[in-house]
Amino acid sequence: YEFLRGGCNSEDPQERQDVLMRASEFFKDMKDEWAQKITKDQATLLRVQAELEKGAARGEEFYGLSIAQTITNLVLSNQHKKAARIASEFDVPDKQFWWLKLKALAQLRDWDSLDKF
Amino acid sequence: GVSNLANSVINLTALREATRTELINLLDQLQGKKVLVLDPALTGPLGLIIEVATLKEHGVERICPLTPEPLVTDCRNVMYILRPRAPLVRMVADHVHAHEAGPPPGKEYSLVFVPRRTFVCDQVLEAEGIWGSLKLQELHLDLVPLDEDVLSLEVEGVFRDCFLDGDYSALHGVARALMKLQNVFGVIPNIRGKGNCSRIVANMLMRMRRELSAEAAAALPQAPEIDSLILIDRDVDLVTPLLSQLTYEGLIDETLGIKCGYVDLDPEIVADPKAQQQHVPGKRVKTPLNSNDRLYAEIRDANFSTLGPLLNRRARELDEGFKERHAAQTVSEIRDFMRKLGGLQAEHNSLRIHTNVAERISQTTRSAAFLRRLEAEQSMVAAGASSTSFEFIEECIHRGEPLLRVLRLACLFSVINGGIKSAQFRQLKRELLHTYGFELLFTLANLERAGLLRKQEGSSNWSKLQKQLNLVVEDVDEANPQDIAYVFSGYAPLSVRLAQQAIKGKWRNIDEALRALPGATIDETQADPRGDGSVPKGSVKLVFFIGGATFAEVSALRWWAKQEDGLDVVIGTTKLINGDSLIDSLVERVE
């Protein structure tokens, strides 16, 4: 855990992901499946977020956010497909996905999409 | 202002005066003008023993908080007052080094540790090379009287130290503070308690008493004023602090935050619309909450649902009081009325403030989120943690409700259920990380180690405990309570049930429950060191919570003591806490 914590503090995105992947391997050896999956998912998330930032308009930040926040931000910037993809990739429960989308659409006052949704 | 302590069952004023005199002596040792640099954690406790005006009378020119920023001052004398924590000592060292680099003349430094110096701090000073250039002193401010029946060490993080990190150094502080009480009020004949930390403290106390020099022992008061000490580890009862408090004082703490007997209120709440005096907009007003305020003393322990009628009745009584002026005819009648007027106005002022505060709180307690949460908590306490409760917690996560609230509920589920089933536990943790971020992983690990949120091992003993200790009481009348369960509208705090049995000397009646709870059970008697078997003068019981107490528990004990003839209870704790602050102390912050 100490090792992982140090990694999470790291400024360098690549190092963060490396640490997570190594931690994931470590948990695999420890036969801790839950921790293995969660660290691997986090490494994937950071990679996806880095890509999202590349394609994003200025001022949009994704890197280091939680999955829920990432989905919210994607809905806020009208990238509904990407939002849905993240949700399925990380097994976000449908119920939660609806909540996030509902709240974000309400925040946008996008009543049309809200109606359709 | 600060509680006047005049009605306390033990002489707490003497305790406060002793510390005050100690501080004044320290100040007077530094001749001339001085700057006082305070550890921010100590401003609250120090404010309860001394006023700023008195500090000024003793040469204090400026008071500033201890920060990493360099200290700029022309003053030759600088006094630091701080908790013995290494990072703080390093800040002081940085200040000193910065001054040394500057032009002479040199300064005189006094470093005052509260309540005691520690070896670690000495080491830091030595490593920084300034050990010889400072005057090292101590201010033995241990138990601060927050009110006439509440004493607190006001030390942060004892729960974390003891129940997460296994660092028991804080317990030494607890024992020293209790020993100091014994020096003033006599050796406490009975010590009962529950929990491993309580065991350690009880052992330390008995050892310290045995090691007293003959001289010190002879100086002990003849007849003890406190007859029993009840020690309770916070981890013996984790359910109570996790529940939403429903008493008025408890709700003020949960919604507005009480710090060291004061609450910061918005100016609109405090301001008298008719008065000329203007409060700076946006600047919060520090308002005392203690028994000096007669109205507050009457309503603080009440269940919030009964507060409306209570305030209403008071308002009508006050009105009657003011109307007496019409009846006053003769000069002496008018003089009598004028004498009462001050009191009436003070109470009128307090009534206005508390009506506003209650209004603010009811915005929370009326909200659907609060009511649903309360329903979930109450069903868990009464009927155990069900799948419905679990779904409710998941829903709270999905809605992204405030982290501490969600963790509090999840921990409650786990504690009552004796842990969470493996698959559910993994699912819950994953959803928490998805919603609140991966860094929460470290906090979850802490909660797991502290036994608050963990995988199920064995079966839950909650329903047994609940019956053995009569924790759930049906048909509670909050307006006219018959049992301490009124504080949680039907749940009697486990910790207070233990205290009740311990005070009555009926530990044996609840043998089974005691065995089901974690940690050692303590039942000791202390002989007076002079061995003359003098009869206790008082029958005061001191109930001390190691790792924090909630206002709801204080209220329950206070209410109970009022019902029983000849029972006086004083409550001690390392800190007043609530569920949010308890969980927050275990949150791991990743920068």
C-alpha cells in the first residue's frame, strides 16, 4: 500500500500508470483478485483520461478524476457515446449511470435530451 | 462567554484557575513585551481558561497562529505555545533559523509544550541545533472544562492513534490528566471500565498512585469527592457515534460544528434586527454554547422534534415577564422589575438566536435525504442490517451524496452486521472507488483496520446485545422521556447503557453482554494510600470516553443523572466528536 500511495502522489502520468500496473501484478501474486482488478482498472482509466484530454476542448480536465466524475464531465460536454462507453467498460451499474446522466443533463438544462432519455 | 462553572458538582473553577495561574507565571517570566505564537489546535482550549485582555495585561503585544511562514516582529521576546508534535517544532526551528540569519539583536524564545514535553520533540530540537537556545517549558493544560459537567482533553486524533495505528502514547496523557484530578479531588475508590485502552489507563493510574511519594500522598485530599471512574473505549460502541444525532446540541454539532464550546454562526442568525449594532456581513459570529445561557441549558438535551413547542412556551413566559412592567406601580415594584429586566433581555436575545438556529437546522431535518437516512439507520438498529439497507447505501453512492455521510452509513451497516459478506463488500468498495475516486482505497484500508468497515467473519452479535442491554425502546415519548432512548428517538446509546450499569455497580448483571463486546472488563477498587479508609465525601461519578464522546451521549447521561436521586455525573472525554469527524480522522489524504 505504501508503494501504491507513493505512486498515486506522483506527478508523472506514466509513472502513476506503471506503479498501478506493478501493484496489480503484485496483487495477482497475492491472489487478491479484487485489488488486482481495481488497480488495473485505475491504470486503464488514467490512460483513457489522458486520451480524452488530448481530444478535449480547452479547460476540460479529466485526468485523475473518479469514474463518476468522468462520466459527468463527458455528458456535460455532450459526448454521450463516450460517456456510455466508459460506463460499460468499467461496469458502472445502470442505475448509477442514469443518476449521473440525469444530474448532468439537469445541470445543462438540456430538457430535450432529458425528455428523450 | 466561557462557562462560569459555578454550579458544578466538583470544584472545576479551581482546576481552571490553577492552569490560568500557571500560564500567567510563564508569561511573567519573560520580561517586557512579547509576541505569543499559538498552535491553532490550542486557541480553543486556551480561550476557555484566559481572556485576551488578561494576556495583554501581562505584556502580550501580539498573538498570531503558528504557521510555516517566517515570523516578522521587532519584539525581543517570543513565546510559542504548542502541542508536542514534531512538524510544529520544525516550524519553530525554521522561525528561529530565519531570525538568526537576520541582523542582531538576538531574541529570547520560550517554547511551551501543552500539556507536556516529549522525547520526540527534544530530539527534533537537537537535530535542528537549537536545543540550547530556547527556554523549554510546560503548561499542564489537560482537562479543559467545557461546561460545569463536561471535561475534555481536546486532543485530536486519539481514536486514530489508539484504534488504527495502535499508538498508545495518548493514553499516558489521559492517565496523567486523571491523576491530576485525583490530586485535587482525592483518590477515586472505584474504577470500572470496558476496553483495552481503558485497561491500560486504569493500570497506569494505579501504578502512578502507588508510586506517589509519601509526601505527595499525604497532600492528597482526605475524603474523595469523586466516588467512581467509568472508563469506556470508543471502539466498544461504534454504533452510537455513527448514528445521526437527534438532540438539539447534537444537531448543532452535526450541521454547524461546535468547537470547544463555541459555534460560528452567520450574522443573520445572531443579529438583532432592532439593534443598532451591525455585524460585518459574511463574517461569522463566535457564539458560546454553555449553561451560562439559561435557556440553552434547558433545551440543549431535548430531542429536536420537541424543540418547537419548548421555544414557544419560553417565548410566552418571557412575554408575561415583560408585561409585568404594566403592573408595576410603586417605586419599589418598578425597581424590582428593572432588576429582572437584564435577565429577561438576555433570555430574549438567546431565544431569538436559538429560534434562528433551530430554523436553520430544521431545513436539514425536514429534507427527504435526512428523513430517509434516519429511517435506514433506525431500521438497522432495530432489525439488523438487511438487504434493503444495503440497497439504500448503494443508492446514496450512486447519487454521489457527501462522502463522509455515505461512509458513516456503510460503517454502521458493517458494525451492526458484524462485517459485510464478501461479495457485497467487494461490490461496495468498488462502487465507492468509482464514485469518489481511486485514492479512497487508502481510506477504506484504514476503516477496515479500525474494524469499522470490514468483511464478515462469524455472525453478528448485535441482536443479542440489543436485547441484553435493552438498546431499543418502543414507544418513546420525546416530549416527556422515560428513558435515555429519547435521545435517538428509540435507541439507547450502548455506551451509556454500560455506564448506567457500571455506575450502579451492577457489572455482573450484564456479564454476557460484556463478554460479547471487545476488550477487557475492568472492575477495581483503589484504597486510599493512607489506608485510613475514610468515607467518600461525594458521590460524583466520572464517565470518561477514550477516543471521543458525542453530544448525544453527554445529553443521555445528563438527563439520566437528573432523574436519579443523589446522582451526579461528570463527563470526560479526549474530544467531543460526531460520526463525520470520527470517519474524517481516518480519511487518508493523498496530495
